[in-house]
Amino acid sequence: MKNQSLLFLVIIFFSLSFPAQSQQSQKQMRQQQVSMEDMSSADRSKIFVDRISPKLDLTKNQKDSLTLIFTRFIDDVQKYKAENTPQIVDYMQKKRDENVKLLLRDDKKYEKYLQVLDDMKNQQGIQQRGPQPSSPGPGR
């Protein structure tokens, strides 16, 4: 009887602590998003380029130029309030990517750049959506 009540208390403790941890991690993610929005476009670009440069093996000059390309892209999106207009954002992304291709001067590096962007978009999409509930398999 004593073991059963102890087990019951442990189960209650864990069931109450997991939602609190989940809420805490969601709150931290929101704070990080807000702090990124408060940063200048140059700072955001630098953070982004610093994150992708090891995967692309960029020189210092390439990193600096890539930071300028992304800063201009972010500024243009904000300037033209293009966030809600996918056609304009697509056009701006094409221009940005053309500039990156000219900068890298190497098709393999450019392909790697596109792959890194896709990976980051997919990872960001997963983080924003959160864990997906598993669907029951066939026959259940």
C-alpha cells in the first residue's frame, strides 16, 4: 500500500512538471524571436552568415560581402513591407541568390549554399510547428 501511494505521488509530480517545462521552453523561444526582431538587419545578417559560413568554407571577404547581401535583402523586405506579399519576397530572394552566386563564383559552393538554406528553412518550420502527433498506423 505504501509503495502504491508513493508511485501515485511520483506520477502526479511528473504529470504536473512536464507541462510547466513545455511552457517554459515555449516562452524562451518567443523571447529569442522577439530579441531577433529587435536586432538591426546588419546584426541579424552577421549572425546568419556566421552560422552558415563554416558549412560553405568562406573567406573573410566572402563573409563580409555575404553579410552585406543579406543586410540589403532584410532592409529591402522591411522597406517595401514585403512580408505579406510572397511574389515580392520571391523576387527579392532571387536577386539575393543571384548576388550570392556571383560572389561565390563556384557552382558547387552555390549548390551547398542553397542546400544549407533549405535545411535551415526546414528546421525552422519544424521548430515553429512543434512536434507533430504521431498518426496511428494502418489497421488500427
